[in-house]
Amino acid sequence: MIDFSVITACGECCVGCEKKDKGLCPGCIESDGYVPEWSQSGRCKIHACAREHGVQFCGLCKEFPCEQLPQIISWNANIIEHLSKLRDEYNKVQR
């Protein structure tokens, strides 16, 4: 079973992340999207968008999948599928 309290806006999980474990990154959830990866541009755009839409992660958004998602989350070529699976698991748990 997935612990959704640790799922970030982009569908990642910071638990076990080497950067977080070494104290190099506070974690997206804990820092409200202000992490070193985004220091040049401020707050993580994905995190900010999810919060603006009132959802924990993109897969729960009423606009999911939006056109910009694959471009913003470019490190995961299967992001729509990944977030869809997370959404489906989340919905099962909520019943």
C-alpha cells in the first residue's frame, strides 16, 4: 500500500532520496516546493500548480492530464501513466 502522505505533486516520493537523506534537500512537501533543484526559478512550478488547484499531486487535478505536464515533468517519459496509476490507487484507498 502506498503512503500518500509522502507523495509529491509530481508523483515522486522523497523517502529514501539520497539528497534528502544527506540533508542536501529538505523535500518538496516539507519546503512547500522551495528546493535546491529550483533555486534559480524559485518555487517548483509543479508543486505550486498542484497547490493552486487544491490537490496533493497532479493525478488528482480536475484538469489532469494538462497539456503542459509532459514538458514540465520531462524526466519521466511515462508521467501521465504514472500519475494515472497513483490516482487510481489513491481513489481505492479513499473508498
